[in-house]
Amino acid sequence: MDDNEKVNGADHRAMDLGNEAATAKLWAVYISEAEKYDKSLVESWKSDMEGMLIFAGLFSASLTAFLIESYKTLNPDPNDSTNMLLNQISQQLAAASNGTPFQIAQSTPKFSAPATSIICNALWFTSLGLSLTCALIATLLEQWARDFIHRADMRSAPVIRARIFSYLYYGLKRFNMHAVVDIIPLLLHASLLFFLAGLVAFLIPVNSTMTAIAGANLLIVAAIYSILTILPLYYLDCPYRTPLSGAFWRLWRKVERIFSRAVSANSSEGESVPFHEETVVEVMSRSAMTNSEARDYRALVWTVKSLADDMELEPFVEAIPDALWRPNLQITYARHVRGLLEDRGVQLLFRVKGLCDSCSTGLLPPDLGKRRLLACYKALWAISSLSQIPVSSTARLPPVDFSPFTTLYHTGRMQDADLAHHSASTRALMRWSTFCAVDSHLAAHIAYLSRRHLNHSEQQDVDLGRITSFLRKYRHTLSAGAMPSFTMPTASVIGELIRILKDIRTNTPYRILFMYLSESACLDSLPYEWAETRRMLQPDPSIPLVGVQNDLTTALTEAIYDNLHRIIGDPDVHWVDATISDLCSLWRPEHTSSIPCAIVHYLNHRKSDRALNRVVWESGIGVYLWSCFPTTISQGPSLSRSNTTSVRPDEVLTSLWVLASLHHVDHSPRASLYARVLEAVSMRGLSRTSISIAAVVKKRILEELSLNLFVNADATVGEVIRSFTRGLFPVDTAIQIPDNWRLEQTTDGISASQLMKYRINEAEIHILAEFIECCNGEDLPYKADETLRILSADTTPRAPIHKTHQRRIANGIAAILGGTRPTELKNSLVSGSFMDFYASVPSTEAGLAQQCTAWLDDHIAREKVQTAFVQCEQALSTDQDSTPFLTRLRAILRGLNRWHTSPYG
């Protein structure tokens, strides 16, 4: 071998070692599985062989004792010759005394063993040989098994061990060692049968009765053995089998295959019938997986009954949620769990209650107690949801009554966050399930009392004790409060009971939901299975909420006042906002109702437009808020039982400003609601907040008018204007439209509706001018910069503006930019969209002139604006932080010079 070959060989070996190292983890998995399989196989062989050795040894010893006696019958008996000689001597003496001649008998014939003796010994010696052969093979098998394990464990490298495991195992299969193991018990069984058959032959010359008994035993054993061999072929769950069962199974499958081929050959279509060769294990596994529901239930019943203490029960309880809510398992195991709850011998619900109570005894370590309590909460939540799992297209399981768990309903707020998250959802769903379980009883009691209440003669027969005991039993679940004591079934007493029962049946679902939502808002994250729990807690929408408005107000107060401080500055929609939104979605007041203090507090302090839109508009309370604000402004917000601290009148107005600032087109209320709000605000008198509110509300009215302009095309311009708030459209206008024009009317190529849009645009500029004028003084309106930003949004002049409004805007610009106004207000003014026309840089001046109009055409107003912009630019030219502001300012100045010195101006 030259040097190159040596180098190449070394490289190949190094490459092989690298590949083996890279796949070591992969082969380690194979080793783990193969080692478990092989060791269990070898251990089963060894245990079987040990039993075979013991049986073979005892059987051989017993058989040898019989053989010692039986083999003698194969040789002539020496006593027979002696007896024959003595007999001959006796005959000679008798003949001599009688004087008769005596003839010596011929020699005795050659000895021949009896047929029964030959058969007996043949069978017994064969039996002994088979027994000893079994013992030998069993001894060798134990040695082979130890050698197999020893060879497989010789190396430590994963790849080498894996290859040795594979090599040795497939060697076992190649030389049919499994068949050898199966042959050993077959030989022992044959040895036993041979012994019994030989015993019959042995007893034939001895005694006929004993022969019959031995023969009967042989037939019984043979019959039982045959039955045990064939029985597994018909009953796959039969635990009995013999070594011949596998052979008979294969024979049976071959007969079936031949029969199927014959049927295929005789079929008219000539198509072959598919046939799959399955082993006993495969058929048994397939049979075990079909129609197993009843067997599974019996197994679960046995399992629960066999769990003696809480330590054994805990793993079973931990598995309940996955069994009920894992995909594709709900229907089957829902029935099983429901059966375990109803079975008097199991009483799973009380077992879970005992497990839950064991956590508060103080005997468990804190971590183990917490883990057990969490498992109980999850299991109880899953059990509570049984009525929500459909078992068919039309049927559901009945709800579970959790009245024994009254202690869980009033555990108070838990310190541990995990326990609190789980207990909130669990307790709410348990109460819901209990209410659903007793709802039919409530209806029956109401019907019973109503019939007796109408019939005065039957009032004395009313069983008050049964009804009051029912109410006391479910008092915690149904939130019925303290039950009054009734003694005599009078008409007033019966009427009071009917009222209590109707209140419970109508309002309990909402109270459960309110309690859950308010408690959830107090947590630091979403409760356990929040979405599923919320989906299941769905009161009947047809039931009015009149009787639970106070409960809803209390829940809102607890959810908002206790938790708003945690999320005030969060710009995103927090899950607490989602909880509050759910509560608000249930608020359905009358138009004359006042808004709860909690909602006013939320509007004032939640600093997130996204969250406010979620609570106000997505919950559907926006229209209700607008309709209730006039009453709230005049009478103040409503208070709850848990919060008696009222809010100031100015807080009501600031919350109204927040509501008006939330722009949500899809759910805009009617203009009449806006008008009522404006009227209520004006009655409160002029204030900083009312100025901003009036401006923003007017802006919303114009937006709604612009969106709904074509709803009634036959309406006249005057009818449209009068349908909205008077004074909204300015008297001084550059756009003249006769009041009697219909919206669909067109004159000189311009429709009345298009001119109406110009009027609306002019009205927006008018409102903007009014507000900018209000910013002249030192006492600015409420949130002046944000209000100005709202008013100027999408307020680009699209038609000529009357010079009165131009000058008012110019005066306001000069006052704001020239005075000591906040920087935010100046930014809102300069960045307003009404100045976008002058700040834009068109690609061609002629193209832009065709689309827009330079609206600041009054030279007095324009000069005042230019002067204010130039002075502000000079004052801020050295302020580096105002660069974006200066850029916008200079762009507007360039636009003013361009458009009002060019032929387009």
C-alpha cells in the first residue's frame, strides 16, 4: 500500500467517525426503544423457561416412578419359572400317590410382552424424552438470552450498539428463535398427554374401572385443550390459548383466503375480493378499538373505585380537562364523565370536593397544595362545561348541580395569581351550571304557586317549607340573599315568593356574568379559559335587564374604579378594556337615564383612543351615551351601591368631549341626539369645556349630514338644513342655494347636492373660525390643541369662503401665533388640513389650479396671516426643535406668495 492509499484510508475513517458522531443522538433513540423491547422479550423468555424447568423436573420425577414399575412388564418374570416348577412337582407327587402315569409338559413358549404394556411404556418413555428435551432446551434458552444481552451491551458507542442490537435481533428472526420458544411448552403439553394415554394402557390389564376413569380423564383433558386452542379464534378477548392456537389461526386464515378466491372466481363481475393477511394481534387491536365506549366506561368506573386515597385520585382529576376538551374526544368522554358523576358507587363529584378540601387542611406542603387545587379547579371547570358539549345534532348533556360546593362561591380574592385566575372562571361556570340545572325547578315552583295564588281555596295547601328549603339550598348559587321566614301561606306570602322566584330566574344569569367580568378585571392577566368561559356565559337576550341595572352599575364601578389606574397610560387595548367593553355591551338604558359614574370616570381617564373606541363603539353603547348625556348633564351621573362618590359637573362635560372626539362613522347616531346634547350643554352656560364640546359636536353633525345627504333625494335644500341644528350654517355665505331646490336638481351643470356639500364645507370652516376666535384670550378652551386638530381634520376648503370667515380665521391665527400660546396649539393650527392647499407643492401649477381654489382671497385677511407667519418664523428661526414646524410654516408662506401673485389666484 503506497502513501496515497494510506492517506485516503485515513481520510475515509475520519469521515466515518464524523458521520457516526453526528448521528449519535439519532441512534440513541433507537437504542432506547430497542433495549426496552429486547430486554422485556428476553426477560419474558427467561421467566417462561424457569417455569418450564420446574414443571419438567417435577413431571420427569413423577413419570420415572411410573416407569420403574411399567418397564418390568416388558421382560419375563423369574417368579413365573419357579411357580411352574413347583406346579410340576405338585402334579408329579399327586400322580405317584394315585398310581397314574405322569407326563412332563413341553417347554414353555418364548416370552412375549402384552400389547398394553408395549403401548404404555412407549408412550411413557416418549413422554419422558420430551420432558427432558424441554428441560435441556429451556436451559439452553436461558443461556442464549443471557448471551444476547451480554453481546448487545459490550460496546458503549451509540452507533456501534445500535448496529449490534439490530444485527443480533434480526439473527433471532432469521433462525426463528421465537418459534423455538413456542415449541417448548407444546412439547411439555404433548408429554403430559402421552403420559395420560400411557396411564390408560397401563390400567387396562389391571382393572377395568380404573381404566375407564383414566380414559375419562384423558378425554376431558384433550377436550379442554382443544377448546382452549380453538376458543381464541372466535373470541379475540379470550385470555386462554395454547401453543397450537397460532397454527390453527394461520390455517383458518388460509382457508378464508382460499374461500375468498373461490368467491372471486365465481363472481359475475370477475373482480378480485381484497384480502388482507392479519395476525391475531392486529385483529385483536382492531376489535379492541371498535365499539369500545361501554368497555371504556366500565374501566373508568373500576379505576375511580380503586383509587383509595387522594394521592391516587389526583392524577385522575388532572386528566379530566384534557379528556373533555381535547379535539375529537368531547362527545365520548363527556358521557363517561357524566356517568361517573351520576354513579352512586363512584360519586366523582364528591371525591373531587374532598380532594379540593384536603388542600386547606395544612397537611400538604404549599407547592403540592397549590398544584392539587389548580388540578381541582381545572377539573371542575371542565365538568361545569359538560352541558355545553353537544352529544348529537340536537341533544346536549344535562348540566351538573354544584350545590355541595357552596364554600367555593365565597372564597374571596386569592393572593396567589394562578389560583385567582383559575378560581374566577371555575366558580362562575359552576354557578352557571347549577342555575341551568335548577332552572326547570324554578319554573315548576313558579307555575305551582301561580295556580295556587289564583285559586283562593287552594292557598292553604301550599307547601311553603319545600319551596323555602329549596331557596335556602341554592341561596349562594342563585344570589337570592337572605330568605325571609314564611309561616302562613297567605296571598301576600305566595305573591312574594312568586316575585322572588321570578327575580331569581330572570336576573341570576346576568348577575353571574357581572360578577365574573368584574372579578376578571381585577386580575393581572386573563382568567383561565377566558374565551370559552365567556362564550358559555350567555344569558337569554330576550330577557330584559331592567331588574339588574343596579347590579350592572355596581359591576362597572368595581371593574373601572379598582383597575383603571393600572392601564391609564397603556396605548393599546388591554384585556381589562375588553372586560369593561363586555360589561358596557349589557348596558341598555332608557333615554331619560343617567350615565353611571364609572363610565364617566373611564371616559375621562383612559388615555387610549383605541381602547375608548372598543368600549364605546364596539360594545354598542355609543348611541346610548349620546341619548343619555342630556339627562346626565342636568341631573348628574348615576351612583352605584359600592361607590357613592359623585363626580363634578365639569367632569361630565369633559367626558362628553371625549365621546365627541371619538370619530366612528359606521355607528353615528342621529342628528337629533346631537341637537339635544348641544341644547343641554348651552343650558349649562358658557365655559371652557362647553366651547370645545359645542365645536366638536357641530363638526360631527356636519359629518353625518355629508354622509347621509343622498338618503332622501326628493328633499329640498331648506328641508335638509332645517332638519339639523339651527345656526349651524353661517348667515354670511359665498354659496347661494335657493331653499326650494331639490337635492336631485341640476342647474348649469352643478347639482344641488354638490352645492350642498360646498355649504357643508363652508359651515366646517365657519365652526373652525369660531373656535380659533375663542382661542384669542388667555383662558383657552378645554383641550384647545386637540379640539383644533379634530376641527381641522378633513376640513380642506373646496369652494370660495366668505371674507367674514377669512378675516375671523386670520384674526385667530395672528392671536395664536403672535401670543404666548402653547406650542401644541400652534402646531395644531399650522398643521391643520385647511392650510394643506398652500403647503402643498404641485407638479404643475395649472393642474392644481384646476382642482382647488386659493380660498384666502381677501387681501386684509391674507396680509394678516402672512404677517403672523413671518413674525413666527423669525421668532423660531434659531429653535432647532421647531424644524418640522418651521418647514410647514415656510411651505405655507411660499404657497401664499405663489397662488396670490400668479394668474390662478
